[in-house]
Amino acid sequence: MPENSGTIPDTPLFDRAGSIRGYRLNKMAMALGQAENRDAFKADEDAYLIRFGLNNDEMAAVKSRDWHEMVRLGGNLFFILKIAAVDPTPITQIGAAQAGMSHEDFLYERLGKKRHG
């Protein structure tokens, strides 16, 4: 029987430690479910992030839309996807970022889209 190490190579797992670490980030993202918070985020992203007490690394990840880094910092993908709804960002672009691939390669290699030519 294989040893259960609790990890998957190159995949950040959302566990209790990640939940605690990402609390502020997830709380901020979850609040984007309310229209007034989406408006505040769009009007002044820095002020909105500061309001939730995000640290510099968390703020940088959100502002650069670095999905992989947000997850590494404890972001729950379900919550941080709410940020994508504000921009809007295609879910496939986020999947590509998580996989470390270009969006185009992700569409073709992971989703089976046919290349022309």
C-alpha cells in the first residue's frame, strides 16, 4: 500500500493550516458576493484589500491576479474565484495559471480544443 504523505506533487492542498493562513484572503474574496463590495473593490482595490487586513504578499497576489500564489497563500479556490467575477476573468485562464501553462496551451492540451492548421 502506498504511503499516504498527504500531498500531491506541485499541488497546494487546502487543509486546516491553509485555511488559517488564508483567512483574511478568503474573507475578502467571499465578501465580493455582495454588490456593494464589488463596487468598492472596483473603485479602490487597495482600500478594499486594506479593509480586510491583507498583508503585502496577499495584496500583491490579488492585484496581479496570481491565482496560483493566492492558493499557495491559503486562498480557497472557491472563494478567490469571486475575484474573477469582478474582472471578469475566464475560468479557463485561472485553470491555466494553476497548471502553469499559457491559456492557449491549456485549452488545447487540457480541454481537448482542436488547433487550426
